Amino acid sequence: MQDNLKLVVLIPCYNEAETIADVIHEFKTILPTAKIYVYDNSSTDQTVIIAKQHGAIVRTEKNKGKGNVIRRMFSDINADIYVLVDGDHTYDAKKAPELIQALIENHLDMVVGARVEIQTDYSSNAVYRFGHRIGNALFSMLIGKLFGKNFKDVFSGYRVFSKRFVKSFPAMTRGFDIETELTIHSLELNIPGAEIETYYRARPQGSTSKLNSVGDGMRILVRIVALLKETRPLLFFGGLFIALVSISVFLFLPVLMDYWHTGLVKRFPTAILSTGIMLLAFMSLGCGIILDNVCRARKEMKRFFYLSLSQQDTRCD
């Protein structure tokens, strides 16, 4: 790891009084030259007090949601390398130097710590809840199919970024779907990245997950669809076109069969509905073609902005 690079550790927190001290201590030990920032999201416990006592720089984001916190972090902090980690003491701090080294040596802009679960004395239960495990696998596969690259763990909260990734990331998400947006941003712009497996332990007693398997899973699915529409509109509206054409043909076939047999159109309402749906289908296809051209221009602008950011800018607050 290069000593002249300015390194920060960013820890988003909400009610992590049980674990934040251990997280700060481990990263201060493993990365002694790094500044450690704890961004509190209106915790109601002693998270802020404990973080200050253990030497972290503490700041507050009042708008609820992990996405809001990460947006604020990325806006406020200037550094060469950013280590993002959750404050729940589930990630292995000892892996941080390897993640950082991979970022530097391979000239990457994002390295993801792909979680490999281990049992600890904290809990005899599985590290992942069943819903989390299934959801992670399904969404990772879905993103791979839609955006062209497979990540093992799209929801990992342990990542290392370059400055140009952080400063080119729009951060439009408010909640736990921020990891999805981070992943899709890298895929959309073909940003060089990698995954390295890292141990993931169970939360300690007294620490509870804020993630709701069903509710947050639905938000993440909606976010993936929204990002698909924004980044690959021809695929999105093309799929809608195929669905509408299929419905229109399905409705029109009985009308056509009646006409063949009797020479009469007996189902005018169905024929009109079928025609309207077919018109909507071609309108959708037209929207997809137009928006695809707009998206290409937008993507080129985002890519140029990303490339214009120098990784050698060493300003840091």
C-alpha cells in the first residue's frame, strides 16, 4: 500500500452502540494512517458518544436512510482511497489492506468484499437469515443477466473505492438499495472492479439488523427496474413492447377466428381494445428507441466526467 495516498474509512451508523467501538478499534489498528469517519443517522442510543470516545470523526446526517448517509459521505470527504464498511462489526477489518492493494495494483475503481459467512461465539444461528440469503442470490443473478456481469454479492456493505468512482457516483437512492446502485453504476460505465472474498460474522448479542427481507427486497427490486429503465431503456421498453403485442394478439385471435367463419366482426369492443393495446406497444417501442439514443449521449457525458477526475488529486479534509 502506498503511504502517500490519503485513506479514509467511512462507517454509516444507526443505533450501533454495541459494535461501533470494536469496528473503530480494528480499523485504527489495521489502517493506522487512515482517518475514520462515523456518519450517524439520528441514532437513539450511545453510538455518537462511543464513536467520539474511540477517536472517530463523527458527523450526522438527519435524513433517514443508508443511501442518504452515503451520499453525504461521498459529498463531504475528499481522499484518494475510500473504505466503506458497516458499523455492525460483521466484516473482517484484516481484509482491508488486501482490498486496498488490489485496488492500487490492478488499477481498479471498486473492490467489493464478497461475504463468506463464518460462525462466531456471538450466535449459534446462521449468519444470514434465509430471506437474505435467497434474496442476495436472486438479485445477484438478476443484475448479472440484465447488466452483463455477475457479482457474487451485490449487497455487500464492505467496499473500497477510488476517488474518481466516489466523485462520479450520483447516489440517487435513499435506503438500503444503495449497494444495488453502486453495483449498477460500475456496470453501466464499465468501471474496472473486482470481488475478493472476506469473512462475514454474525451480529453480536444486542445488535439487530435494520434490513427487512420483504419490504427492503421489494424496494430493491423496484430500484433495479427503475435503473434498468434509466440505463437500458431499449431493453426495458422493448420487453414492454413484446408483452403488449402478445396481449393484443391473444385478444384479437378470437375476433379473427369469428371473422373467418362468419365474415362478421361480432366482438367490436375486444377488437378496439386489441387495436389500442397494439398502438401502445408501438408507442412503447418508439419511446425505447428515442430514449436509448438519449441514454447513450448521457452515458458518454457521465463517462467523460468519470475519466476527467484525476486519481492523483490528494486534497483531503
